Amino acid sequence: MSENETPGILSPNNSTKVTNEDTDTSKSGSFPPETDEPNSKRARLHSGPENSDTLELSSSSGAIRCPYLDTIDRAVLDFDFEKLCSISLSNNNVYACLVCCKYFQGRGPRSHAYTHSVQVAHHVFLNLNTHRFFCLPDNYEIFDPSLADIKHQLDPKFSPEDVSTLDTGDTWSRSLTGVLYLPGVVGLNNIKSNDYMNVVLQGLSHVTAIRNYFLQEENYADVKRPPGDQMFILVTQFGGLIRKLWNKRNFKSHVSPHEMLQAVVHVSKKTFQITQQGDAIEFLAWILNSLHRALGGTKKTQTIITRTFQGHLKMYSKRLANSTDDTEMDPIAQKLLLLEAEEECEECPFLYLTLDVPPPPLFSDEMDRNIIPQISLSELFAKFDTKTQKEYRTNKETIFRRFEITSLPPYLILYIKRFTKNIFYTEKNPTIVNFPIKELDLTEFLPKTIDFTAVYNLVANVVHDGMPNGGSYRIHLQHKG
């Protein structure tokens, strides 16, 4: 950020002289109109040494120095919450008081921000939409390079050079309270029961392709939106959250995802809520598909989501009708019917692969203990060896399916299915899955005709702790720097 500007309040035109007529007009009770355009009458000048609020006119730059900049309290500034007026609850023309960090609407003579400035003598305000600073009740705009850190806190900006160094730097940053934090590895506040959303957002923020795309707003600024589209708010709020997580100049060592979560609740029509625990994989599937559609993606049109996570597989299915009575079909007869049944082949795209964990033992061992079984990740991938068949039952038919992976994405999401639901309760499978952190080679599961080496390193690992119907989620992240 450039520091070459002269501190002070610049007049709309540095060559304009402040005349007595301007001073008299401001004293007569007229008030500059509330607009984002520069006003020719910004400052109210007071003369006399007895007035402690005198605005000094710099002879060198023609700028008026604001006497209230030292009242700004950066320790209380928090721009993570919804931009709503604390009195009218309106989101139009909202200003933040930089002394107490309360939000107020407007800055005209009858506005809530103006009243607040008069009642409690808080004078410096920031427009949360235009990012411009004003002094109330005098109603002049403030230009001062010392306020650049506040503007960067409200809306962090990243240049291509900044983005390119995120994975190579290991420099720790320090918050205003002296707490050290590593950019990108920043905690997200758990407002009540939103940890299942927090872990997904944290994980996506460490996928390099997704992070680099959303760190720069110009990447999605020209996306065509249909009339009345409300889903694009997910894109803007997700991008804002990514930039705050990777901001090296945060005032705090943690970030509140309040605005992003409010957008999720609104767009999902309360399917996902802050006050109720949910399933992380359901939220992951929803947020990926929603971001894809909001960015203009379709089944045929690619976006950054599908270019990063989408792979393809072939699903071979054989269907057998269930018997009319409740008796089980003889296994030999079932195999004969399977050989005669017609096999259907369907090519399906996927954003994540589901791995089924074998059921745990029902009975205790000779020591009256339930030993938690262990299994390797490669054994779970046997589902995709084109030979292993999985049985899926419905009320009308039984479907036998086998899978063949035809292409793998640059970033692969694996979902280890531990929860089994029925009409009575939900069970959680405690089986331990062993997997390598680096160089997971999945080349053997690709067709031999494809010349592609599928070797993956772990980026994030989401874990559920506690009972199936409650508990909490946590995430392990790898910082490349």
C-alpha cells in the first residue's frame, strides 16, 4: 500500500481556496447532501484558539487535517458480521463507527449515524459499501494513508504476486493483541452448531486452485447472472471469507464466518442452519453444486469447481426383481439370474467418491472386549476395481453394481461412509482406516489405456467426534509453506 500521500482531508480540488462564504454557509445551518460524490463544501472551519476542535488547513497540500483520527479504536473493529444498521436493521447505506464499531444507517442530519456522532462524540465513520471515510457531524470526507489498514481489514486485496507466494512463505503474522497466527490456518468461530460447515469451508480454502481463484475478485466479476438470481451471494461471500482467512494483516487471530453462513441459510432455504448440527458431506455436496451453478456452470459448461474436483466413472448395473413374498432368494438361483440379466452401463461424473467401511464385529472377543478393526484405504478402493459388485436393495428390486473409474480430478475428495441410518436410530462405524499422508498412488484403478499417474498428497482431513446424532467436527490441515 502506498504511503506517499499526505495525511489529512483533501479538498475536492487542491487549487480551490476556502473563502469566508464557504465558512458562513456551513454556519448558517445548511448541510451538504448525503452522496458519494465529492462535495465542494466538506469542512466546517472554526476560528479562535479557544476551540479545541479546530480543523487545520495545511498550507503545503491544501488539505484539512482531521483532529479525531486518534479516537479510532482498532482493537474493537470487527467487519465479519452482517452489514446491518444496529437500529433500523437496514442494509442500505450503512456506516461503521470506527470508535465503537457499531453499524448505523446514513450520515445526513436525521440519520442514525449523525445522531450517534452527536450523542456520544464519535466522529469517524466508514461507509461499508464504498469504503470511504467521513467525519460526522461535520460531514466531510477523510483522506489519510494511515487508514489503509482499516480498509484492507474490511476488504482484503491480493495481487497475483501475493497469491504466488502463499504456498512458499512460512512467515507468522501478529494480531493487534500480540497473538501469532499463520495466514490460512486461522480459526473459524463456532457460533452455535455450525462446525460441520466450518470444516468444509476450511478444507476448501486450502485447495490451491479454489483459493487462488476466489482470492482475486476479477476472476468472477464478469459472470453472467440471470435476472433475480440470489445464488451469486454465495460466490461473493465465499470469496470474502477466503480472503479474510489468508489475510496477513488481520486485526484478530480468528475469523467469524457469520456473513457466509447467513448466505448459506438464505440460499438453502434453511436446509442448513447455524443452530442445528448437520452432516458435513451433505453440506459439501450442496456448496460445491451451488457454487458451480452460481458461477454459470451446467452439465456441459465447466467452472473452477468441476475443473478442480470432477472425475468420471462407469457404473455397470444388473437389476433383479424382488420376490412377491418375503422369502429370501436361493443364492444359486440368484447367481443364475444375474448371469442372464442384461447389464446396463452408465457414465457418471462425480465430485467425490464414497468408500464403504465393512461392518464392525457384533460380538466381543474372549476377553469381553470389542476390538476396533482396522483396514487400509487401498482395500476400500477395491470397490472400483471393475470386478467387485455391490448390492443395493429397494422395495421393488435388487441392483448389483460394479464401478470403473475412467478419469480422476486434480483434487480428489474421499468420503468414508461411517454412518448407517434406519427408521429407528443412526449407527456410527468406529473402524480405523489407515492411509498415507503423501504419495497415495491410485494409478492401478485407472484403465490401462490411460497414460496418467494418479498420485495424491493429503490436503485436509475432516474427523467426526462423539455420538452419531450429535458430536462435533474438526479438521486437520496441511500448510504447504
